[in-house]
Amino acid sequence: MEKVKVVSSNVVAVGYENNRLFVDYKSGSYVYENVPKEIYDGLLKADSKGKYMHQKVKGRYDYARLG
């Protein structure tokens, strides 16, 4: 899986594979489980990646810190 670098004050890069959303923040990397592809597509299109993550992902999907 290849991550896509994004323009954001907090999110560095994102990736998606097998219903898993991978997010590299400046503070660390996380994987969110069972995320629909539409959520990933929306994240890529969002003007504010951090706001989108807060509204659509955080608190809605199980996650784990990587590394």
C-alpha cells in the first residue's frame, strides 16, 4: 500500500487497504479498522483533513497506534 502525502497542519499522509485507513499524523501513525472506501475518498477531497478526520472518523471506528 502506498500512502498519499496531503497538505494539512496535522495530517502528513494517508493510505487505504482492505477497509483499513492508515493515517500518519505529525504525532504518530494510526490505523482505523472497517472504514468504508467512501470515507477515504472523502478525506482525500476534504479541504481540511484534520476537520474531516474529527467529523467522520475519530470516535466512529476502532483504531490502533502503529509502531
